[in-house]
Amino acid sequence: MTTFQLFERANVMPPDVLGVWQTAPAFGGAFAASDARADIPQWRIDADASPQAMTNAFWALQTSLDATDAALRMAQTRLRAFVRVQQTLPTSYQAAAFATAPPPEAALNRMLLTAPSSVAFGWTDQIGEWQSAIDEFRAFVQQIQRHALNYALVDTRVADARVGITRVTWGGDFESALTGQANVVHQAALRAALLSRQQLLKQFATVARGAGELAGLALIAANPALALPAALRFLKLLFDEIRKQNG
């Protein structure tokens, strides 16, 4: 069985919406101890010895990455629609209007209705669901920073035997150690990891754009920075919704 694992210090959002990548706490086993820092995310692919099983696994990952890309576009579309409804309804009608909405929209509306109306309230003054969302956003920013500062570290194994390790630097250099006979497998793993990393970074861009849409709403006009954790919470719930639909 082929598995895809992402080892990192902490994880808020997965690289792919369908969960092909399994996440786990960072470990130091890919390069020498002096190089393996816990802040460097490590992408590890344990491939099946069967070529057909391996091909099927990489195909499943690509399908999930395509679904992730579609989910990010869907998030933007649904957030725009949410904002349009918010802008046309009086506040007194909004709770009822979203009572039967899908979970991401219903949760977002509930959060906005409980947002503090005074600029005197900062991020450290929030309680309940807002504090949880703020903590989640801070952890997400740290997750993205680790992936942005450390381009990629990819470890490939076939039938429990390591066949290739590559660290991609920001200068575009590939520092690799390969066994030769499985070079094609490692190249496929490297491509999969880089595409997955790209999808993770695109999630942050989607959250930023979504926050821009939400920031103009009257319910959080006094605290527009709250749009960032709100947009992330919406995306996280949307991912949950898609996974359930595909479960």
C-alpha cells in the first residue's frame, strides 16, 4: 500500500481536501541530524512495490489535488454569495436566513452575529468560538511560514527501502541522494510533493481573498482583522463538508 505522509511541527490545514496526505508531528529522520530541523516540513512517500498499485496511488493523490483546487474556487464563489446576502438583509433577519444554510455558511453567520461591535476589543479579548478561530488562524500562519521558508524536503521509499531524498532550495537547486533504479519513482514523488505544497500555499491566498470580501461587512466593521480567522474557519468547514460528501 502506498502512503503519503507530511511531517511538520503543527498542522491546521491539510495539503489536499480528500486527505490522501496523512499528517504527523515532525521528526528528524530524512537528512543528517544537523540538517533535520523540526521546522522543516518533510514529505514522505512510501510506495508499494507493485507498479500498478503505485500508479493508482499517485492517481488518487492527483485527483485529490484537483479536488482541492476546485474547493478553493468554490470557497471564493460561496463567500462572495454569502457577502451579497449579508449586504441585502437587515441584521435582525440574518439568523433566520442562514438557519438552514450549509454548515460553512451557517457557522460563519453565527460567528459574525457574535462579533464585538466595539473597536476596544482586540484579538486577545475574544472568547468562545472567536478565540478558537483566532488561535487556529495564528497556527495556520505559522504552518504556512514553515512551508514558505523551507521550500521542500522529499523522502521516497519503495517496499520500506529508501530510494531517494531531495531537498529543494529557494535558489532552485536540488540536493538529492538517489539509488538509481527507482529514480522515476522519486521524481514522481517529488512532483507530487511540490504540487501539494503549492495547494497548501494557495489555501492561504484563498483565506486572504475571502477576508477581503468579509472585511467590508457591517457586522465586523469595527474589527476587520476578524475577517481573517472567519475566512479560515469557513474554508476549514468547507473542506470538512467535501470530505463527508466523498466519504
